[in-house]
Amino acid sequence: MNRRIITVSNNKGGVAKTTTCTTLLHALANKGYRVLGIDLDPQRNLSIALGAKSKHTIVDAFNDHINMREEISLPIETIREGLDIVSASPMLEQIEQMLVAQPARENILRAFITKLLKAQSYDFIIIDTRPSLGVLTTNAIVASTDIIVPIETDFLAIQGVLDLIKKLKRIISLTNPDLNILGFVATKYNKGVNMNDNALKYLRDTYGEVMFNTVIRKNIALSESISKCVSIYDYKPNSKGAADYDNLANEILTRINQ
């Protein structure tokens, strides 16, 4: 299997982006893969959810680039065996504004990752993005081999999906036409609730095979594990959330090995 760099993105907040990144990182590490999470959101939710403690963040690398320092490296923190993170900082808000004036600004993160992978080996790199399609998210898309889009099974959430896809396809065509849309994953699903059932049917009817078969059901254990900075597989390994994300990880592995 070739190394995969996966961006998880949606310009709407509250669709379980960070939960998806966090739990997939743990699920893949549990399967013996070496994984790295990169937090590109100034809210630093992935860093918090994984319990990162380092004071060194991705902001350090961006600042080094902006100041044209020769030695630039991503600050890696080990969370557990097989799982590392590059943490975020609220200062990413200012960094994004500063990057606008940088030449080849969309390629900066890709350059960081390319250099990192000359010294370190990872099977998967998963990038958590902010709920927007600005310079930081574009950096993630350019640096990636694949993209996953979590979509909440909610009437209002799916209203913006078509617009989101148009914007994503435009960014992809201009910056990384080889990017693979790995799939859309339905999240926060509550079976038997008409709104959720109708939204899921609409997504499957509209996007067909692009939709993952796995559906992430609403599960309080997922929220609790994130708030406690503990893997769902340690917190409640028999929960629906643990099962759903393990199934999603397996489906991802199947798709990339086809």
C-alpha cells in the first residue's frame, strides 16, 4: 500500500470533522499502521482531542517559512505507539492572513510534508481542517492524495453540500487535479428519525458510490471520549461509535487497495 495523505474537510462546522479525524487515527493505529495527524484549525480541536501537550505547533513551521529560515521542520509529538500529531495554535488565524501574500502559498504544507517524509515513515497522514475553504484548507488539499467529506444527516446541512462540492471541485481542478475523492461519510445519524432517514436517502440517491457504506450513528460515547481526550476504543470499545469508525477505517482500506 502506498502512503496516503487524507484531508478531512467541510466548510460547515459541527459535522464531526474532528471526531472523524481523531477516531480514524486511533482506528488505523490499532490496526498496526503508523499514522500522523496534522491540525490545521485555529480552534485546535484535534490537538485537544488527542491530548497534545507540546508548546511547539505548526505555527512554528509557517513562521520559519515566512521569515525565510533555512531549517524548517514540522514539530512532531507522539501521542501513543504508532500515532503522532502536529498540533495547531490559535495563531493560525493570523498565519492564514499572512500566507495570502506568500508566493506559491498553496504549496507550503506540501513542502513541509515532503521534507518530513524523507526522515520519517508514515502509512497515513490525516489533516483536520477549519470549516472554510481558505488558504489553510487549500494547503491541505494540495498536500493530499485523498479527501473525505463528512456530511451531517440533517436537512440544513445537506442544503450546502452541492455548493461545497462545486467549490471543492474547483479548488481541486486548479491546485491538485490528481486528488482522489475517497468518499463522503454520513454522520450524526439517528435511525428512525425522519429528518435523518430522508437526508441519508437523499445523499445516497444523489451521490451513489461516492458515499461510504458506513454511516456514523449518533453516539454520546463519541462526544464523551473526545471531551476526555481518550480513544473511543479505550473508553467504550463496544459502543456504536467504536464500531462505526472501525467499519469506516476498514472501508477506507478497501477503497485505497482496489
